[in-house]
Amino acid sequence: MPIDFKSLRREQTFALIYDLMTGQAEADAVESDLTHMIKNEFEEGEECAKLYHRSYRVRVKLSGQLDRNAEGENPDVMEIVDCYEEMQRILCRQAFLYGCRIGGEEQ
């Protein structure tokens, strides 16, 4: 059965859109008429993918310099990455909620 975005609560809608945009969910796996409008911003060639690859290269370089870890998994560096990813999610969620309010779609 296709997902009706209007029937989802805002939190569920945000989570689904965010997961589609970040590539954590595949549009083909979600049955909805709206998924064609939601682009994976981390697909090759997209700006987010380019930025991710840049930050990954620096993460590996820093990890190597800090503890000779070629995998880019230095715990302190990873803590910074995790914090920035969570900040991104919070800001995206707030922007989504502001858009709902401004658009008059309060539930």
C-alpha cells in the first residue's frame, strides 16, 4: 500500500524525507507518489556527495596523523563528525517544521 504523506505525523514525514534525501532509504523501496520529488542529495555528482568525499579524505588524513589509523576512525575525529551530523539533522528538522508552520499545515 502506498504511503500517504498527508496521513503521516510531521515527525514521521520528516524522518522519511530526511532518510530519502540522505540515501538512508531508497525511493524504490518506499511506495509513494511523492518519492519522485525527493532527491538523494548524496548521489554521485551531487554537491553533498562531493562535500562528503572531501570531508572523508580529510578525516582519513587527520586520523592517520593522530594515531596512524588509515581507516579514518580516530575516536575524537569521529566524535566531531557525529556531532556535525546530528546538528545537521536537528537543523533540517527545524527547517521542515518551520516550513510546515509557515505553509499553514499545522497538525
